[in-house]
Amino acid sequence: MAEGKKNYEVRIGLLALASIVALFLGFNFFKGKNIFSREKEYYALFDDVKGLGNSSQVVINGYKIGKVSEIEMQPDRRFKITMVIDKDFKVPEGSTIEQVTADLLSGTKNLELLPTASTKEAPEGSELQAVAAKGLMDGITTGVPGVIENLDRATANADTLLGNFRSVVTDNTGKHVEQILASLELTMQQISILAKSLSQESKNISALLASANGTVGQLEKLSTGLNDGKVDRILNNAEGVTAQMSQAKIQQTIDNLENTTRKLDGLMEKLDRKDGSLGLLVNDPQLYHNLNTTIAELGALSEDLKKHPARYINLSVFPSKSRK
């Protein structure tokens, strides 16, 4: 019974020991250490370890030769990075270590070993000199020689171009531009005057048509007011009356109307061709005076015909008392 209890306690002790060993091995594994391997340890001091972490790779020309096992902050606010290097790789004495970007998206970093040409191996556990990491812009300016100089030359060329442009835009050029603008403004004023003149002429033509319509109405009233006997006599002597009217002022009025119409046709034709000075042709008062004269003569003729029809009718139509 006592022996069985003793064996049970031994089993419990072995199980506890195995658990402690497994916990120790697992803890070191997650820290990046492998106690069963014969890897060599080195360390380096960096001012900044952004992007680095345990198990970050140590590479040479992209080939992995080790990893980071521990990162510790020192009292001087620098960081001690412990690295384990494969035992088969010999680290030359005087080699340096540099932080490099693992990829552009995650922002993680690795350590790049920069070996020297020395045939002597660096002692295990010694410090590898850390060098400042090159940024993206440093790599660009290093990989593309003369970029800054080209930018300077481009800036100088731009300044020269601006100077040449300023020399081209002189006072004379400004005066020419002002003259062009003044000509455009004058043209717009002339177009405005032309529009006003056309509007006025349109009003005059409308007044002329209204007067003509009034005259026709008066003639209709006059013909309606005449009795049947007088109308017959007027019709019998229509040819004579027409001959007399053709020799009177009506013929002159018609001639004036035809003259006015020709002038209007010429004016519209020249306006369509944009020939000559539009302002002088539109503002010519002769056309307006001719139209007013024609309207006045038509009105006077209508009134005179209404008041004194005997002047324009053969006396045989309306015989006077003396002939009777």
C-alpha cells in the first residue's frame, strides 16, 4: 500500500517536471529562442525599433540567416536587439546591421546584415554596429543621380521662361490689347444703335400701315355713303377719273412710295452684306422724312377727297347749276 502511494507521488512529480520543461520550452519558442539549436547570438543597439519585433528576420541580400530573439530598452533609451544567426554562417568581423523594410503595405521591418571582406569571424555574443536606415526618398535620390540638380535646372528654366513672357508682354502689347477692347466696345455700341434704329423704323412702318388702313377705311365709308345713282355715274367716268388722278398728286405719292421702297430694299441688302458704315446708313434721316411726307400726303389726299370730291371727279358727274 505504501509502495503504491510512493509510485503515485513519483508519477505526479515527473508530470509536474515535464509540465515545467514544456512551459519553459514553449515560452522560449514564442520568444524566438531555440535552446536545442547551436545558433550564435549577436546584438546591436538602435535608437528606433519601429516595425521590428520578435522573430523579425535577419537577412543578407534577401536570404534569411537568422532572426530577432529579444528587444530590450536600455537606460539611455536605446534598444538592444538580440539576434540569433545560423551556426553554419560566419559573420565577418566588422560587419554592420541595418533596418530594412520587409514590404510597403504592412510596414514591418527586417535586419539586413552588411558583411565586410574580413576573413576573421566576429566573436559570438559581440555587438554588431548599427547603421541608420535609408528612407524611401534617400533611396530614390541615391538610385537616380542628379535628380536634385535636374530639378534646380528645371526651376531655372521656368524662371527664364517667365522672364521671357514678361518681356513679350510689354507696354505696347498692353496698348494693343486696350485698343482691341476699345474697338470691341465701339462695335457693340454701334450694334446697339443699329438695333434702336431698326426698332424705330419698325415703329414708323407700323404707323404707316396703320395710316394706310385708316385711309382704306375712309374710302370704304365714302363709297358706302354715295347713293346708287352717283355710283353708276362714277363708274361710267372711272377711266377719266383714273387718268386725272394719275396726273395729280397721287402719282407723285406713288412715286415717292416706290422710291422709299427701293431705299428700304437697298438698306436691308446692305445690312445683310454688312457693307459700309452701318451707323450712317441706319441713321440717315432722309428715309424717315420721305415716309412722313408720304403719310402726310396720303392723309391730306384722303381728307381732301372726303371734303371736296368734286375736285377729283369730272364736272359732268356732278353738274353745277350754271350748266343746268
